Amino acid sequence: MPRARSRRETLPPSLPPRGLSREEAAAYIGIGATKFDEMVADGRMPGAKRIDSRKVWDRHRLDSAFAALPTDGGDDSSEDIWSRVAV
């Protein structure tokens, strides 16, 4: 009997998932789950959405929160050019 495809295998590679698990959200921004939990608790990262008993992080909100983090050295002036570049 063939195995059921996971939700990640169901989406085409060109369509990334909008909702991410805690582990996926942490990996998405490049940190571990424990540090991610700290950042959610202190407001640097957004809280999760609730889908029944599951917690799901919105990838778009993660992008916004990540963009708002300070740059190395705390000088965000170099970020101005990147805010105008389409990614």
C-alpha cells in the first residue's frame, strides 16, 4: 500500500507553505527552537495562529519581524537600499 504524502510533499516546490510549525519557523529565520521561543516571548517574533489545538506561524509575519530586527552593530541605515529591492 502506498504511503500518504505529507503536507509538504503535496505542495509544488514553487509554492512554499504559509503556515509553519514551531521548528520550521525557527529554522526559517535561522535559529534554534529554544531561541525562537525566547524571541516570541519577548515580542521580537510574532505569536502563533491557532488551528484547533495546533500552533502555526505565519511565514509573512515572520518575514516582517525578521526585517525589523537590528543589523549587526545596530546601524540600520544600510538596510534602506534593501527595502527598495524586490526579492
